[in-house]
Amino acid sequence: MDQEPYKNLINKTNSFLSKAVTDNNVTGFMKDAFKNDIFIFSHLRTHAQLQEAGSLLLTDDGKIKSFDRFKLDIAKINGLYNENYLQAEYQFAVSSVQMGEKWQNYVESDRYNLQYRTAQDDKVRISHQPLHGITLPMNNPFWDKFYPPNGWRCRCNAVQVRARKYPATNEENALKAGDIATTQIGKDNKNRLEIFRFNSGKQQRVFPPNHPYNKVKDADKVKKEVINELIKKNDVEKLKTVEDLSNFTNDLSNKNPELFHRGFKKVNLTLREDINGNTDMNGTINLRQNIIDDLIGGINNINNNIPTTFEQERAFGTYYHEIMHNSNKKGIHYSNLLTSTETRYMELANEFVSRKTLPDFMKKMGGKLNHEILMSDRKNTGYNTMVRNFDSLIRFVDADESKVLSDVKKNLIEGDYKLQQKYLKNAISDHSAYKLKAKTYDSLLKWAKDYSEKDFNAILEHNKKVLKGLEKTKKDK
């Protein structure tokens, strides 16, 4: 990265692509986030170009090519990267920046929906035509994947419309249309268009996070060096140690006292290898070194308007899980310790709430959750299976998830930890579309806690016939 020609190519690429931001008058934190993303992309792009050029030095049988042949091959590579690719990438950057800025300016309200619109001319690709007119609320999962642009040189748009005039269309049909529009199976049997399933406004990214440039050999190393360079460039004080993290958490608790009802004390390093972390619920949080490292990296990224990585956000999930324990108002007295069964139900409730409200916590941190899969699947915790089973149970009884979450969260914070099983059951039964016996809910909840995801889903599938024979309640869901 220190070689002058290499640096010049990076700087020229970055300067050219950055016009997508400067020419569109993007301001504030979005300007910084977009420019940082383009800066990282320019490094990865140049790295990929040089890796490909290096691979052309030898013939198929391992012999060094003649200079003239190598020069000809390099000219082809330069033509591809510096003309064909660059033009498509610039057009995509312009569209992505414009749509990202629009996303930040939309009004979040039940009064409005978002409507997908193509350019409606003879140049619109056939796969995008069915997307025209799709109308859904701003918080619908459709926009997480299929917010435009949805491909190189895509000219699609999304506009905010009044919900009364333009009611929501069928979500299932919309998702199917989105899948078709972003599917093109290559010779390697992989979907070449899947990379476009992201939202530039929500994720504050110009280019697809899973672009192939990220998968080139040593790309992770390049990205790490570039991020460190950005942090130095932005001259923001960098967290380095567990003590720094502890001080940061203290500031967080002062700004958000509801997170620590008995006050914050300290973040410690734990050497236990069987856990990600734990807490005494009295302000002390213990975390493993890998979690601490990812947290510190994530906080530094947030402070420098650099998008947080999946690993960093996964660490925030662990951090928030332990903080959520400290949000409980009653606490646990040594004379009223939980049984192993009560502990499992309590952890089920705590992990369910902390992962579903992780976007809110990321906002408190000054960041944004880019990897929303962590709201439903956090594989690095031992509580993942039972929480995913609980999600399946909510869908099985057609319960209102937002109301279930609201009840579980309220009782997790204000209620007795020994009674979380009761609170979980009540949250499900109170907002279920079906009238089932209390014992049935007890059994379903127990199975969600104890069984593998495969076995639990098999039980639900087997009992679908039972639900079909029941009338739905007339509760206001």
C-alpha cells in the first residue's frame, strides 16, 4: 500500500467516485459515512485489480509469459477496471448516494408508505418491471433488501406516498418479485446479483457490503489497514484497552441511567472460555477478550463514521445482553436465587428483548445496526436456539410480535426474574390469535426452551392441523 503508483491509482479512483457525494451536496453524518465507504471501496478495488494483474504473469502451464503478451493482458485488465467497471461503479455510486440521502429524509409515519418506481421506458430490464408500483411501509423488510438501486446501471426510484391514497400491496408477492429481480445464477452456481440486496440509506453504505472485492485474497487485511488510516485521518481519540471500554460504558450509563438501575461500576476481562460474558447485575460486566476487541473496534468505527462490521455488531449484542440484565429494577438477592429452569426462562426473555431492540441500543451508541440478521439469529450465544424457537412460537399462534415484545420487555425490567416463565406465557397467550388452554402454552414454551430448532419446528408442523380446527379470537391485535 506504500508504493507510489499503487497510492496514485487509489487516490484517482477515490477522487472520481467521491464526486457522487460532492456533486449531490450530501451533508452531515451521511456525507462522512459515504465518503469513508468510497475510500475503503477504492482501496479494495485497486487491491483486486493488482491481484488479478499478478495472476496474469504466468501461462496456464506455469511458465512466465513474454513481456509483449503480459503487456497485452494488462491492457485488457486496465480497460475492464478503468473504463467498463469504473463507469458502472460511478453510475451506481450516484444512484446509491441519491437514494441513501432520500432514505434519511423520508418521514417515518403510519400516514405514509414507500412506493417502488421504475423509469417506465423501454430500457427498464424485464426483471425489474414487476417491482413498479410495489407499495409498503418504510419499516417493511422488503426495503432492507430491495431498496433501489438493484443492480449496475439501475435507474429505479422509491418515493413516499400517502398510505390512504396508496395502500400497501401484498408483501409476499413483493418479496418474490424482489428475489427474481436480484437473481442471476452464474456458471459457478452462485447468485451474481445477490450483492445488491442492501439499503444504502439504512446501512450508510454506497457500495454493496458483499461486493466481490471484499472476497479477494488479503482483502480483510487491506480493509483493516484502511480503517486504521481513516481513524488517524479523522483524528478522533481511539479506544484501546478494557479500561477505555469501561470509561466509555460509564459515560453511556450517565447518559442512559435506565440501563443501570443500580449504577455502573466496571467492565472486566473474563478468562472463562465457556461464556461470552456475564454480570453481577450490580454494575459489573465481564467480557471475553474477543468480545472486548470487537466492541472497541466497533466503537472506534462509530466515532469515525465508519460502518460497523458483522463481528462488531455481534459483540454489541453480547454487550447489550449483559447491560439488559442491569436494567432490571428488582435485582436478585442472594436469599432468592433462581433455579436452573428459572434461569433458562429468564435468559430466554433477556436475549429475546435485547436482540429485538438492538437497533435502538445501536442508536444510543451513536451508530446503526447494519446486520439485521442479528435480531433473529445470533449464533455465538448459547441462547440462540430457544429464542429462535420462541420466534417460531409467536408465528405459530399468529401473535402480534410487537405487543409480545412490549409485554416481555416491561416484565423483564420491572418484574421478578423468578417469574419470567409466567410473563413469557402470558405475553404469548394474551396476544395470540387462538384460544388455547394454559397448559398448552406451558408445554409449547417448555419445548421451545428445551428442544432443538429442528425438533421444535417438527412439533409445530405436526400441530398445525389442530390450529386449523380452531376459530381465531376476535382480540384487537
